[in-house]
Amino acid sequence: MNANHVQMVGSLRRTRPEGPRRDVVVPGSPIYITWDQVIDGRHDILGAAAQAVNDLQAYSPQTLTVEFHGSSWTQGDWGSTSWYTQQCKRPNGQIDTRLLGDMYHNEPWQDTPHIDLVLLSEDITFGTNNFVFGAAQGRVSIQSLYRFLQYTKDQQLIDRMVHWVVAHELGHLLGLVSENETNHVDLRQFPENLHGLYHGHCQNLCYMAQVMSPMELHQRLEDLIGHPMLCPDCQRILARG
């Protein structure tokens, strides 16, 4: 939402217009990266996010174009990441990603179809989960750095974790991993309190595998050294477009 973009859409309606669904990715849509004020100036983190998109591009026939739109792009409602997140906070301070995703789908800026990739420093959750690292729904990919920043002060490790969560959640938006792909999708049954979080994830050594803690992610990243970020199964699926 740069200055020119704001001038163009400043008079758009604030309610959802009639027309195509806004919760479906339109092939070729640009990826708008936004973030909250805590991440302002963190070029290492923003670079890791952009690199994750570029690395996915190597496997996808879709054109993935990144546009940086900052933490604030206009005045008032719909004008900053913090305005969105304030509408979606639970009493415990966590951000409800289901509500946040709905807001991004209904924002006036979606009259220009795009994918929203949102980087947050605050803790997030989805449904009845205790927390999540990220959530992908429709055209919106939401990532939280909160638990990474709590886990380590090693900036290189934080960047690697950001790279993983951005690629992982964007991978979901691009079609990874369908439960119809029974040859490698993780369909294990887990205790009820895990709410099926392993479903729809890859069971191979792959960025699309599920992890449940920063420590587990750290170990997964170490295991992936010397290996491609996506396993052959996920590469094949993504290449289909």
C-alpha cells in the first residue's frame, strides 16, 4: 500500500463488494508483505521472508512477486497492521488468526487481488489451539515470530526460523499438502488436545512437515542442512501449479 496505491483505493468501499470470492488465490497475484511496528527496520527478518518466497518460486510455475508495504500505509481504519490486530485480540493478548484472516479477506485493498503475508511479533492462535507459529487461509498467510524471539537471541537462527514459517504457510496457500496425497501426507491420529494438527502436513524431511515447538523446529532445520527445503513429493505437487 504505497502512496500511489493509497491514492488509487482511498475512496473504495469499506464493505465487501459483490464479485469474485476474495478467499481464493488468484494465480499471478502479487504477495504483499506487511508487518507490525516491532519488526520495522528488521531488514534481516524481512530479507528472510522475501528469500523464502524466492526459494518457493524455484519449485512453482506460478509467478511469485513480492511487494513490501510496511507496518502502516494510510491513516485511520484499514491503515496499519496494528489496526487489524487490535480488532482480533483475545482476552489473553493472543491474536486470533481466524478473525484476522477474515479481516484481510474483507479489506478494501482486496479489490486489487493479492496475497497477504503478515509478519507479527505477537503471539497468535487458531481455534482452540494453545498457539500456532502460523496460519494460512484463502489469500492470507499469517506468521508469528513471538516464540522464535523468546527461544533464541541468535539472529541467524531466527532468520532461518522465519524462512521456514513463511515458506511453510505460503506453501499451504499454494496447495501443499492435500490429504488426497496419501503417499506422503501425515495422517497420524493424535490425542484430542492436539486437534489434528498433523493432518495436511508432510511426513518426509521437508519444510511442509509439522513442528510443535521452537526446539523441534530448530532440530528440523538442522536435519534439513544439505537437503532441499521441499521433499520430492511436495516438489512434484507444487510443480503441477
